[in-house]
Amino acid sequence: MQVELFLENCVQESDSVQSQIKEDDSLIPDHTWESWFHQWLEILHPHLPPAASYEIGLRLTDDGEIQALNAQYRQQDKPTDVLSFAALEADFPQNEEMLASLPLYLGDIVVSLDTAARQAQQNGHGLPQELAWLTAHGLLHLLGWDHPDDESLMRMLQQQTQLLNSVGMTIDLEY
């Protein structure tokens, strides 16, 4: 299985993001993101439409941009940590022609580095761990996972924990 990742890192363009990032917090290199998405999609293979390769967009941005997107698409005029824009509907019947096109586009994940930096500090871990956590959450949404109730939220959090563990990260959550 192959994964094509299109990563847009807007951190260099944002002074507000730079002020949130501690000196010891390095951002995640592109090749690491690609490796993580490959591992995560291998784990999530039972939840994927069949395809030889997949395409995902990941945009790392600031609170201003994510607030505008949140207002436009979710009618919530406030910043958030992560947004997902799934290309496939969970219950949408896939036809052979669509599945034969390579790569299969799963959608886009947008993460606010401002919010991620604040949450990392509040939760007592580094920015890379918070970014991995939020991105794994966004990936699950791309694949149709949702959390309308406590039971489904717990299943989703457990799956996120498994994804982070697969790339050598642990996160302390009380389920």
C-alpha cells in the first residue's frame, strides 16, 4: 500500500504560531509524517475502501485560518484544533471506476499549530505528540469515524492511542 501525502506547513508564515512553539519543540519532518500515515493506514486497512494507493492532504496552519474554515464549514466562528474534510462519504457506495483511480483521495486534515501548542502545554507533553494525536483524530474522521456519544468517543480515543503507539508515542488518557 502506498500513501501520497501533500503537506502544507504554514508555520513559517505565522508569527503567532512561532511565538507558541517552544525552542525544544521541533516540528515533524515530512518523511516522518509520510511514515506515520503509511503505518496508520496499514492498521486501519479494514476501514479503508480497497485501493493500491491513497492520497491525503495535511495542512498545518494557525488559529486565524482554522477559525475561518470552522466558521465557513461548521458555522462555529471560533478556532478549533483539527478539521477534517472527507472526500468519501462513509455510507457512499463506491464504484469500481472510482476505486480503480490511483491514488484514492481520502480528503484533507487541517491542524492549528496555535491550538496544538497550547494544548500540548496544558497536557504536559511536546508539540510533536499533540500534532500526532490531532492528526490521527483527523484521519479517523476521514475514514468515517465519529463521536456523537460517549461510547463512540471512547472507541475513537482508543484507536487514536493505538495509532500513536504504533509510531512509538504514548499518551496518558483516562478512559
